[in-house]
Amino acid sequence: AAFATLEPSPSQAADRVNIADVNAEAFAARYVGGEGRPAVVSGVPEAEGWPAASRWRTQRDFLAHHSRLPVQVTEMFAAHGVGRPFRVELPLEDYVEYAKSNSFDWPFYVWERNFNGERKPLLDDFNVPSFLSDDLYDITPEVRDFLPLSCHLFVLVGGRRTGSNMHKDPKWSSAWNTILCGRKRWVMFPRHVPAEAIGALAGDAYKDGGPQAYWWLDHYPRLREQGAELGMVDILQCPGDTIFVPAGWWHATLNLPDEGEDVTIACTRNVMPPAALSYVLPLMREADPAFTRVFIETIRRLRPDAPCFLPEDLAVADRPQRVGACEAWMLERREARSLSLAQCRRDFIRPGKPLIINGLASHMLS
């Protein structure tokens, strides 16, 4: 109960803004780009006309529309350990009943990601917040396959002691999370903080890191006292709040149903905002150079505004260092930032050789 009422320390609080005051470009510059910074945006469901603003406001309202929908509460592998895991499902009203009475340390938690068939109406209840609607992973179906929505778009329904262990989101993505019913506690740390300093497990190991509530009992009290030195951000997310998680930031959550309620209800999606590319591309190129090459080429081809957000050295396609088929009339190409005036005089001006200089205008202005 204390987690639902304990206010974050002022030194560890996130910025809070109302959706009416959000400009997408300014938001990207302040929170998405550079080192990134978490933010809480209030009022998104109402301002952007989500049916979920009323349909998901309480668990009673939610069940009035979706009570018999079967949802995934966990996965189980076959005894032989081969093949894909099997979905274990319960109707939503049965899951809520389970959440009301369970006393397990590691209870089931609905992370529904399959919106085919009878679950498709859930997607009609919400949209991507407008200030995060530019998702580069949506640029083509082929790029989307790199981070499929079947793994990174969820409706979350969780009872007490459910949440997520400390982790970073996959494929260098950012994320948004909007809660409609209940509250959710968040703790976040910057990208550079080592896992061992915050009780985290690296990579996907967090999924098997034990009951989520244990982290909050074992590590949160210490980090609340010392976390400011590590850049900790502590958030109590209330109904209607949308949390922005910057790419590469550590985060853990704990669901806190309101008094008289048994579950929290939220929706979330991973995204790739253009402003995050300065951080993302070096990591992506190191881990998956083949995909990175396709990704950048696709952006150049389909986004006329690519020079506005791609790093300068990637904003235009690679050009040949020499132009022309005849040795007697061939132009060399050089980058302004790596060409000195002395070299230009010696190798081109005095011999009378033609030259193409890339990036000269921005180099002179800088």
C-alpha cells in the first residue's frame, strides 16, 4: 500500500506535462534525443478521444465490454522443451477473480499481444499518442519484421504484486505506457548505469529474475535513499498518465490496483522515434550491420525529411570518391571536415585538378 501513496523525492521526480502543452518536435528534442529523459504526459486518452478513457476507467467498465475475452496469463513449454511455448488463457473476468484472491509472490500477469479474432476490439479502444506517432520501425513491412508488433504492442492487466523486473527494452526501442485503471510505480535509471548497481540482470535474464515484487522490497528502499547519485527517476503513474521510456533506459514497474479494485489496466507499445537515432544507430550497426544498412537506405528512400534527423554522415547515400570514366577528366570527391586548406591547395588548386567538396556549407557555418 505504501508504494501507492509514497510521493517520489523531488530530486528523483520526472517532468510532468499536460498533453495540451505538448509539441511533438519540442518533446522529441527534450526527452527523446540526446541522453534521453523520462516524462509523464497527462490527459492523453481524453484529449485524443480514446474509447478506453471511459471503457477502461474501472475494472467494472472494462469487464462490461470485454469480460469473456480469453487472454494470455502465462506461457508453458512442452515437457520435451522443443518448439514454441503454448499460451495459457483465462477469460478476463476469471483473471480478475483470480487477482482478487491470489496470495502468490509471483502471480499471473496478463501481457496480451495477440489481437486477432475476438481480441481485435481491444485495439479499437486506444491509439498511439500523437506526439509519438512517428515510428521508424513502421516505415515498411520488412523493417517492421525486425520489431514485430506481435511482440511489442500489449494490453496489460495486472493484480497486486505483478509488474516487470528491472530491464531495458529490446532492439534499442523507446516506449510509451498509458494506464487507465489503477496506478503503477516506476523506477528508471540512465543508460550508463551498471546492472549490478541497481539489482538488475542483463539482457533477457530479467524475465526469469524471480517475483517482481522482490525487487521492490530488496532494492527500492536503498535506491530511494541513494539513487539520486545514479540518476534515478521515480514515478507514481496515475489513471490517464502516459509514461515515456527513452531508448536504453533501465526500468522496473509494480502494479497498484486502487482500493476496491483488483487489477490495473494499461496499454503499451515500443517505438523508434527519429530523434533517438543518434543514440541507436551506432549500437544497431555494431550488433546487426546488415539490417542497419537496409534500415538507413529505406529511410533515405522513403523519408524526404531524412537529413533532418539522420546523422550528417548518413543523411545522404554514399557517393563514389571519383566521378567520371576518363582519367583525363575525373573529379575527386572529398569531405570538407577531413580536407585541410593546405591539402586543397597542394593537391587540387595548384595542379588545376577539379574537386567536389561534400558538406562545405555546414563546415563553414560551424
